[in-house]
Amino acid sequence: MAETRLIQSRYRLLDLIGRGGMGEVWRARDEALGRQVAVKCLKPMSPEHDQDFNRIVRERFRREARVAAALQHRGVTVVHDFGEYEGVLYLVMELLDGRNLSQLLEDNAQHPLPVDDIVDIAEQVADALGYTHQQGIIHRDLKPANIMRLSDGTVKICDFGIARLGHDIPVTSRLTGVGVAMGTPHYMSPEQISGGQVDHRSDLYSLGCVLYEIATGAPPFDLDDAWGILVGHRDTPPEPLRSHRAELPGFFDRVVLELLAKTPDERPADADDLRRRISVGRTGEQLRPEPTGLVPLAPPVPVVLPGRTPGTGPRLPGWAQRMTSGHKATGGARLPLAPPDHSAGLTGAWTTGAASPPAGTVRPTPAPELLAVLAGRHSAGLNLGRLGHWEEAGEVHRSVAAEREQALGPDHPDTLSSRYEVGFTLSRTGRAADALKEFARVTEGRERVLGPDHADTLAARQEMAYVLGRLGRHFEAHQLYAAVLASRERSMGPDHPDTLRCRHNLAFNLSRLGRLEDSYRIARDVAEARARLLGAAHPDTLVTRYEVGYTLGRLGRWAEALHTYRDVVGARTQTLGPDHPDTLATRYEVGISLGRLGRSAEALELYRALVADRTRVNGPDDPETLRARHGLGVNLGRLARWDEALTEAREVCATRERTLGADHPDTLVSRREVAVALGWLGRWADALTVYRQVAEARTRLLGADHPDTLAGRNDEAHCLEQLGRGPEAVELYREVAALRQQRGVPPH
């Protein structure tokens, strides 16, 4: 249309402000009332479209006009007029001064929006949906591009183009195949996908997807393949938002997970109920979960939906097969999507060979009620783990695993999922050897049932490798990581998030094997791949860049390590917040790098600030607070302020002994720092006593030939030398050299 075209002798089109697949939106002037408006014009249909198609599309446009014009609420775009002029359908709306949520994410460089804004947007959209639902109107295409944030903070829902008032317009594969998308895959509810009954709770699910995206930077199921997105909505429990962004309020995480429940009955009853939950959460009045027993708001349990017959495997409606993934709000950063996980419950009839009962007997079919109860208890165990109650989570998973084994068999995927979670809780509670046995058992079962290259099998094998590393068995861990990586690259491709996670773990383990150049090369490549695929500020990218910095330091390339750590600190501060544990941990490494570069005065100031922040966030006795205080003391010594260094080391040592135990490795490190300060102050006899205490404890705990023990014995010999006890010092040096030779370690 020409820029000066006048529609109905009233609406003068001024400039194009938006264009979509079905039409254009213009800024215009209402000549009759002298006000600025927005005019949406439906593009003329192409000749290849038949009359039936044109009729349905035009009817859809008229439906939007009728629906929107009937709505009068501050949270819904106002429609002033609609009609047809020279064959062009048009809709006249209020002109909004603001940006839609998709644009806000793009403006924010694909980073999630501020927490306060997210919660405010959620509350306003809930209020607007409450109104539209009361009018009997379901939006059915709620997505970031259809929600506007005005300059004054008001939030409005736009585009009721496929809103449902009745059943007069059929939803057919013909329509979706030619581009009239009945909903966008990233934001479609499971019942909408399966062709089931859709009511107002479908809009609530879509809103949950929108809130998930603006809070974390990506939708809950973020794949380029439309089929994978739809299966994710139907079968895969979403990851908690706080696992990607810890600063989000707990109540908000729980509310969004409730919105994303697989069945409508598990979601909030209506938008007013949702608004109430958000309002209560904002004021801090929400109920808090008890530390024991079942945890409310468990992740949704996948159910058999319409369009999927038990025992026939995944099936989606025929119209879905021709869908493209469409556009999500962001064009860049994506959160990694975990493989479909059976751990949150039973996903339908299982037909792939659970261990058979003894010959001549038939395993009774378990009651659906029992399976539902077990699925709920399993979900409760997962929630306990997310809350950090690992011991209690382990109790729940062990109980569920035993009952599932009895009901379903030891090799049923759900039994193995419970066993996997048992291993996970054992690993998180320091019982690495027991966790290794459990993961080995799960791996064997999954290989029999699912095959060696199945994602769940590989996940269990990768956890085995991780636990082997925790046990100090790094060579075995390396072999297992390498095998899992080969399988992941073969079955998933080199850039799949799980493949990259495995390569990251391999790099980490290589550094512990002393293969620093290999570790650095792999970590650098993984960091580059994650930055390309997920974004430079994505938490996974930053974890790998942190590992790059660590390896650079071990290679003695401290200037490069400092530069890397500082970049990571800046990104983590912006993405996770200044008080997030990962941000604070990186600041500690900046201090290490400064000290190694001889910039101890800068390191000292950094550690003073870090101690203050750690004390405020974690408390004075937290291990990380004490670690920062240890760094403070070390740099006091480097600046030759030995009296202050000795006082700091003694205080940290006493607190660590009280909170961690006398023989804890951190306590022994602090005790050695006390001895170092005593030596520099010329108090060699006192230093010798402390060095011997450290050497004796390490001999008892680690063995006489452990590198840390030998380092302590060398310190002891040095003290003897300073005290003029040369023959004793020489004898001790010889003992240390002999032990090093036995281990094949070159002398220092």
C-alpha cells in the first residue's frame, strides 16, 4: 500500500511498523478523531490458494476483530473498528507505545529479563487472562510476540487471531500445512498438540512457557525440530527455572512448573487462582515446604494423552508432522534440553523386556493407582533433592525403587530411573563408592533394555565416570568418558548439549590426570562451541570458560587465566547476579591469579571484599567464607605482614577445626599456613611442632608417600635445617627423596 493511502476516507496509513505471514501493521492517523492508531491489514491471498482456504483465512481475520472488539480491559489491546476496503480486510486498534516480550528479549541481547519485571508481567497477564476467560474466550496462541510491555509498565495481550469462541472454524491439517499455524510449537499445551479438549487451562500452559522463556532466556523445550518440541511438551518434565537462574524466587519457580503440568487438572484452576498465587508469593506469605515428607508442586507426571495409544510408542496428530518449529522469542541463546527422562513417572505401557518372572508364572499387572502413587513419590524425591535434602531424597528413591522392582521388574525403565536417582543421592551425600555400584547396576540394566547408545544408558555411564573421578580413579574415569563421548558423537552429533557436557567433563578429568595441554585444548573448543550454540553468557558456556581459566593457571599462564576469570565474573554477575555462588567462586580465582602474578596488594583488596560478601551471603563459618579468609591471609604474608597473616591463619584454622574437624584437608592447609607464618617470624621451633602435626595427620590419612605428606615432611626438614639440626634435616630429606623415587615422582 502507498504510504499516503486513505482507508474508508478516514484512516491514513503513515508508516509500516510490522509485517507477518498473514498481513501488515501500519501506524496511521484517524482523520475523523485526530488520533494515532494502528491498522492491521490482511494481505491479499495468492492465486494458488483455493476459495475454501481464502474463505477460512478471511473468516479467521473477522473472528479476531469480533473477539477483540468485545473485550474491554486495560490488559487487552483495544479495537476501535474493522471492515473491508477495496478487497483488503483491516482492523483498527489502539497504537501501543512499547515493545513486545520477544523484542524485549532481543533488546536485552537474549538475556532473561529482570526478576521484578518478570513477576510483574506474570501478574498483569494473569489478570488479563482472568478477564478474557470470564468472557468465554481462549486465546490459544499466547507467546512473547503477542504480549506487549508499554512504556508506562502496562502489559497488554494482543492478537486474538485464533481465539476460540466456538467450533465454527475447523482445525485441519490443510490449514496448518499452508501456513495458518494453530498455535506456535514452543508454546503449545499438550492437549492442544494431541488434538484433545482445549479450555482456558491451555492458555495457562502457554503462559508458563512464556514466563519460563523471559525468566531463563529460552523456552522450556528449545529445539530446532518441531517434532522434538511437541514430544517435549507432551512427555518431558521441564527443568526447574532456578537450575538455570538461581536468583529467581522459589515461589515463582514453583508457580511456573505448576503451569507447565502435563494435564490441565494439575495446573492452577484458573487465571484468578494464578494471580492470587503470584500476589501471595510476592509478599512472602507463601507456604514453605517442610524439610521432610512429600514436597508440594512436584514436577508433572507424564500421562497417556489423546492421540497416543498405550504400547504403540509416541504418536502425535498427523497435522503436527508438517509443522515447522516457527519462531521463538529469542534468536540466539538456547538452554540445553535434557533427553526425555522417565524419572518423573510412568509414560505409558512399557513393552521392551523387563526381567521375566520365573518360568511358568506371569507377573501380575500392577494397579494403575499403585503406579500413580509411586510416580508421585518419585517426583517428591526429585523435589527433595532440588531443595538440597539429599538424605531424605535418597530414602524416598530407595523405597520407590524397591516397590517398582516388585511391581514392574528390575529392568523396567521406571525401576532403573529410581535406581539412577538413588545413585545420584549417594553421590551428593559423599558416598561415592556406593554411588558407583548403583550407577553400574543401572548401566547394565539400561544396556540390556535400551541399548548401549541410548541417551539414558549414556547418562548412567557418564555418572559412573564422574564418581570414579570423585574417588580419585581418574584414569578409569578418562576411559569411560572417552567411550561415552564416542557414543554421544555417533548418536547425537558433536554439538548436542549432552555431547558438549561430556567433552567438558573429559577436559576436567584430563587436567586431574596432569594432561594439561589436552585439557586446555578440549575445554577451549567446548567453550567456543557452547558460545556459538548457547550464547557467550549462558551458564554452561561460563562453566567451561571457568575450566579454561583453571587449566591456564595450572599451565603457568596466569595473565591469560586472569583475563578469562575476569570475563567470567562480569558475565556471571550480569546473568546470575553478584551474590550467586558461581560468581563468588570466580572472584576467588581472580584473587589467586593476581597473587600468582605478584599483584598481592590487589589480591588482598579483592579478598577483603570477598570475605565481606561471603560472610553476608553464607555466614562467617561457611567453608567458602573461610577459603576467602585463607586467601586473605596468604596475601598478607606475601606483603610481608606476617603478624597479621599469623593471626588470620590461626583464626581460620580454629574455625575450620571446629566446623570441619581437626583432620579435614582444609584444616590441615590452614595449620600449615600457621607454620609458614611462624617460620617467617623466626619462630622455627614453634613452626617445627606445627609442621610435624600436619605431616603426622597426612601420613595417617593419606599415606606416607602421598605428595601432600611428602611436601609436609620437606617443610619439617627445612625447619630442622633452620634450627641448626643439619644431620636430622639431611636424613629426612633422604627419606622424602626415596619415597618420591618409589612413586616415580621427580624430586623438587
